[in-house]
Amino acid sequence: LPAEAASSALAEAREGVGWLLRRVDLRGILIVSTVINLGFNAALTTVIYSLQMGGASPQVIGGLNAALGAVMLLGASAGPFLVTRVRAGVLALAGLALATLGIVLLPLVSTAPTIVAVLGGSVILLPALNAGLLGYMMVATPTELLGRVNSAAGFISMAAMPLAPLIAGLGLDLLGRTGTLLLAGAICVIAVGMALLTPSLRRIPTEADWAAHAEQFA
């Protein structure tokens, strides 16, 4: 890129990140999303690694991922109904708590069917959670900043993702399967605690009232 274009892109990135971090309501969403993504994906990676180490076939591991995808699709079909009738803050807390419960229960199960049952139940509300929080973020962000803010939010919330395989690999080596899953569960519990301690997130209303709620933080 020419120096002028690179400088402009950097300035726009800084503007998006700066604006996002100044918004108390959106900053809470961002931090909680980053932490829960790390914990949940560390647990999922640990499960996959441990199945591989235990001799599970590629078909079994692929079937596990396919089953989770199917549950997510089912949850996504209910998302539009839920975000118009249930406060996004309530959906967020319920989705985070359910996902965390699934991770905490994972050390108790080891066969593919039971893992699918536990993880499948834990992700059913995640599509509605994402729809509520991301939808609110879109409403709260000025049109002229949407591209920059979306990019900044995506980058920050996914920044911890590369740590998930590291936690899983080192954890399995040093702590074993149970210890690593408990560590991932503890990270998820922290995310739930942060959400409970973030009033601006807990109080996000139903879709019809997003704009009025966002104006309080403008």
C-alpha cells in the first residue's frame, strides 16, 4: 500500500477502536465476548484433541462438529423470535450461563454421544445471544462508523482465539483433560461474572427499544 493509504487505514482503525472503547455499553459487550470465546473454544479444542489422542475416528470428530452446527442452526431459527420478545441483556446472561454450564459439565463425560448432548445443550442460545448483542451494536453505532467499528469489534473479540489451541495443548500436557476443561470452565465463569457486573449489558432491552437505550450512552 502507498504510505498515504496505509496512514489513512491506520487512522480509521484507531478511530473505530477508540470510539468503541469509549462507549461503556459496547465496551462491556466486547470484553465479555472476548473472554467467553476464549474459554469456550479452549474447551472445544481440548475435547477434540483428547478424542484424537484417545483414537476416535475422523468421522466421530467430524460428526461432533456437525451435530453442534445443527444445534446452532436450530437455535438461529429461534433467534428472530427471541430478540423481539426477550431483553437482549437477559438473553446474554442466559446464553453465557448455559454455555458455561456445559463447559463445567464436560469433565464428567467422555464418549462422543454424551459430549454432543452436553455441548449441544450449551450452545442452543448462542445464536440468539449473538443476534441480540450484535444487533444492538449495529443500532448503537453511527452509520458513518459502522465499517470501522465492526472491524475493530471483530478483531478485538477474536484476538484471544489463537490462545485457545495453546491452552488446550499445554493444558493436556500439564493438567490432563479434566484439569484443562476445568481451566476453560473457570474462564467462562469469569465471563459470566463480568456480565453480571456490567449493568449496561444486563439492561439492554428488546429490539424495539435498542435505539432509546443506546442514546443514553451516546
